[in-house]
Amino acid sequence: MWWQMICSRRWWEEIKPHYEQLKAILKDNPLDIVEVYCPLEICRGRNIARGDRFENQSQEQAELMAENIKYSMRVDTSTMSSVECAEAIVKEMFLQNGI
């Protein structure tokens, strides 16, 4: 399982320059990133049920994402359907901001 952690860390190292470049390009403009969240145990169960993810993938992704990306809002897929999540994002990001 050590290789999975290396792959996850390598993934962040590969994406980090692009994330930093995006922030620099949009530094004078609003940048909203939405965290689509699910409690770890539920996410782990969903990933195992999918059959194409390894057991610790949810934990590793949670550690990387929460640590390195600044989110504007969060939606929780354990308490909201995908439609409810989409509606919450539209309401928060667009309707309340007058867009």
C-alpha cells in the first residue's frame, strides 16, 4: 500500500503548479471552488462498492484536498442528493451574488 500514498502525493505535486497558476491568473477576480464532501466512512464504502478504487483512497484524498485547496463552500453528499447539492451551489454562488 505504500505505492498508493506515493501516487497520491505525486498527484498533488503534479496538480499543484496548475492550481497555483489558476489562482495567479484569477487573483483580481473571484475564484470559488466548491468542496463536494462526504464523511470518510461513507465515502470509503461508496468507493469499495464501485470496485475501481483502493481502500485508503478516500482518506488520502481527504488529507490532500482539505490541506491544500481553499474552498468557498461545501456540500455534503451524505445528507444531500446530487440535485440538492447542485441547487445549493447555484443558490450560494450565483443567486445570492446577483449573477
